[in-house]
Amino acid sequence: MNFMVLYQGGNGGTWLTWLINQHKDFPKFGLTDNIRKNIRTSRDVCCAGADWHLEPLIVDDGLGGIVKHAPCSWEDYLKHAKEYTVNKDHTHIAFKIIPNHPARINHKKVDAVLLNNISQQVEHKIVFCFVGECFNSEISRRWDMLRKEKESIEQIKNHPTTDRRTTYDVQQNYSPFTSDICIIDIGKIITGDITEYEKLCDFIEQPKLNNFKQLADDYRKKFYR
């Protein structure tokens, strides 16, 4: 089974995608720091193998080079993911879409064209990375650091982001494009909430990781100070 992780940039969706992929029947992709030029310490992670590029994208790799990504099909994505797969016998995979992580246009309406394109290529379920009250202020502070490092002076607003909570109706927006949606409170996962984690494991139909709390602690202590 395939699981598409949808999330707003800066809300921990890459780490959630990586976490899902660590389970028994998943590829167990590696995790690396997302290093960018002129930034003293990494503020995010990369999950090589989980990115499905569906639209043209040109990226500054932060080390003086330019990486160009052309749109690719589901079959081409799987070939790419295979290069980073640790568990060669995996039967499930969790992926995220690049560059439109939440498949939304201007945060107002669902990108139906993009989601229809995905639905026509692959059967999937959705794990939505939701931000609620728990850990919202920490996620918001981290987003302020991320946006100031990635955006130009002209793009940065004069006021800080103080609230990253998800405010739209996930079920209503995305249910036309998949048979199953699981809304996961990323703040609870990052803080090691076992009930929220069990909810995720039930949805992906996998046994729990024995070291889940340690993984959550490691991520939280590194990126949310």
C-alpha cells in the first residue's frame, strides 16, 4: 500500500514521512540533515527516496550548486526510491510530493488537477500532518527561522508567524481523491504521545517501533530549541 503524506512546509512533514518509512514493511529510508549554504546549523531533515517530483523544480543545493528536477511518473519515482531503499522486501511506501507538499493553491483551495494526476497513477491513502494546540508555538517559532533563511528580504513579512494550526477541513478537501485519510497531530507525535502514535500504526497496519519515543526525542531536541 502507498501512503501520501500531505503537510504545510515547516510543519515536520518530512520527518513524519521518514518515521512512517521506518516501520516493518516500509523501505526504511535514511535520514540526513538538510544543509543549506551560509546556515550555521541544519534546521530540517531530508528523507532521500521519499520525494516524488510532480512539477518542475530548480533548487539551490546550498553548497554552490543547482539541482534541476523534471516532473516524473510514479514508475520513475519508484526507480528513484529504489536507490535509497534499505528494506528490499518492502510492500508499503510513504511518499511526499514536491514541491506542492499539501497539494493546495494559495492555501485556499485543493489543487484538484495535481491530486487527480496522482490518483490516476497510483492507489494511495493519505496521512495528513495536522498542527493543533499541542506544540504549535514551538512549530511556529521554528517556521520563522526557516522562512528567514529560505526567503529573500522582500518576501519576509514584518510580523512573525505565531500560529501554524491547521484551519481548513481536511476530510472535506481531500476525501474525493482517496478512500482513506488519517489526520495525525504532528505536535503530539513530536512530543512522543503514544496514543497518537498508536493511531498512526493502526492506520498503516504496522507494529509499533520499540524506539519511537527515542526517535521523537532526538528530533525534538535537535530542531525545536
